Amino acid sequence: MSTFIAAFVVLLLFFLLMSVGYIVKKEAVEGSCGGLGVLGIEKACDCDDPCDARKLRMAKDEARKEMLNQNRII
């Protein structure tokens, strides 16, 4: 039982540290292998011209990144 509790505490500590890192960096967690970029695919839908909903989402993401960079404390 003590092994289970120790493993659970380690897991909770891991999630806590990841969440603190996310809060500080304000960026999504990324994989280290490169994901679709390694395969030469720049975006998940792999369309020549993204749909309107995707364009709107990309514009919102870019505006959020700019706002976060302007208001960065550190």
C-alpha cells in the first residue's frame, strides 16, 4: 500500500510541476519529436487554403500570443 501512495504522490507532484510550467510559460505543452512537422505537414488539416473557422482560430491564437508578449512581466 505504501508503494501505491508513493507512486500517487509522485504522479501528483509531476502534474503540479507541469501545471506551474504551463502557467509561467503560457504556451501549450509540446512533444519533443516534432510531431507532424517532421513529416513535412505544417498543419493538421493539410489543406492548401484553411477553412474560415480555422482562419479565425489562427487569428485568435496569434492575437493572444501578441497580447501575452506585450503584457509579459518577466
